[in-house]
Amino acid sequence: MLTRREFGMLTLAGLVRLKPDATDPKVNGVRLGVQTYSFRDLPRTSGGDAIDPVLDAMKACGFGECELFAPQVEPQFSAGRGQRGGPPSPEAVKAREDARTWRLETPLDHFRAIKSKFDRAGIAIYAYNYSPNASYTDDEIDRGFEMTKALGAGIITASTTLEVAKRIAPFAEKHKMIVAMHGHSNTKDPNEFSTPDSFAAAMKMSKYFKVNLDIGHFTAANFDAMAYIREHHADITNLHLKDRKKNQGDNLPWGQGETPIREVLQLLKREKWPIPAYIEYEYRGTGTSVEEVKKCFAYAKQSLA
């Protein structure tokens, strides 16, 4: 198992190279940022990525660091719909192969150029949210680590499964890079990351496996986020903040659910644990994604006042 010092050195590797004029992500000692999935509705360059609109959105909100959502880095590959329960359409098969080709053949300088854009904007990429599923080849999994390094990020966060995590483990060892498993709330599927036991099973696979705890999903699955953070803070790379109700409740505007967002942020502040907390906007808001994320950011900052 990695010591807290080793863990910290690995996760901060991508942040120490920031320009001196970078935006400070700390609010009263707690690092606040955003999962760029929050800006999934923003238009992208035709045939290209969503990097520029996502950067503009983060600058408008005033963020200093983020977890970068891989589909916003990749072009969109259109896929026709097959029949429900049937085989994928020919268009879907082609789109999957096009995505694989793009991942394997896009030069790493492309990702270094994206890092340079973030550096100029004063925003750090703390983590790359790259989520292999069963369709990924070993080469695609390996390439994700290379992309992450080129982007200057210190860790990978992954929405994946326990079965696929077994395949990821040797590559984490090869690259000596942290992979943090992101949990959801589907406790009925034993292959899903959703319970404390599923996170523990992952961490037994590799000393480089950690936890990206989504406190909203954790609450919706009827687990105690505060208790889990107190017990496992040394193994948590970063938090996702959202407000859901218990018993698989909906995503709601912050303050209307049952997720202890305020209490968790105050816990981080009080204990001085170096765990970044990232806004992940998923509820159905009345404004644009930028407007709604600003509301969430204001709520988080007020919680730390």
C-alpha cells in the first residue's frame, strides 16, 4: 500500500508545474474544483473536441483545477441506433472502431497541446476521467495512462467495473499511476462500484487503486459519506459533490437533497485533509450549465466561510 506521502507525491505531480499566475483552487484551505462533465451540454467544434468551450466555462466560474472528462477531449463519433436488445448497428460498430483508432493513433503532442491551453488559462488538470469498459483493448487501457501523463494530470479516475479493474491493475503498476474508482449507486450489480466493500475489493487488486468518492451517489445508496471519509480519507483521491436523496433519490439543486455537502466540506476544512472536492452538476437546473455550476460553487464557498 502506498504511504500518504507517496500518494501525495503522485497526485500532485501534475500540479507542481503550474504557472505562478495559476488560479488558486483553495477556499479556506479546501481545494474546490469541477468535474468537466458538468459542462457536457456545451457545443463543441464541429468534428473536434470541447476543450475551448469547457475552458471558457471554467474561467467564467473562477475554477483553478478540474477533473477532465475524456469524452470532451475526444471527437464525437456518430453511431446509429440498433434495435433494443439486438446487435449494434453497423454505424455503432464503425463509431467504436473510429474511437479506438483515435485513441491509439493520436500523437501524444496533441494532449500536451491541451495541457498548454490549460496552463495558459491558469487551470490545473488534477485527474483525467478515462473509463475503460469491457470493449477496451489492452492497448486502449495502456494508452489512457500515456494520455494522462501528456495532459499533466497526476491520476486517472475511472467509472468502470470490478472485472475491468482487474485488467487495469497491471497497467497502473507499469506506469506507477494512481487510478481512482468512481462509484455510482447501483448496489444490485456486484460488478459495479457502489459499496464500501466494492471499493475495498479494488484496493486489494493494486496499491495504485484508490477511491473517487461521489458523496451524492454514496448517499443515494444509503451509505454514510461522513463516516466513510473519516475512516478512509487516506485512500480518497477526490470527491464528487452533488445533492441526492437517500433510497436512490433524485439529483436535486444543492440544499434540497440529503447529501451532507456542507458537513463534508467542513470536515475537510477542520481536519486539513488534502482531498479536492469537485462539483459535478447533474440535477435539472433552470439555467445554463455555467449558471448552475456557479450556484453550486457559491454554495460550496459559503459552506467553508
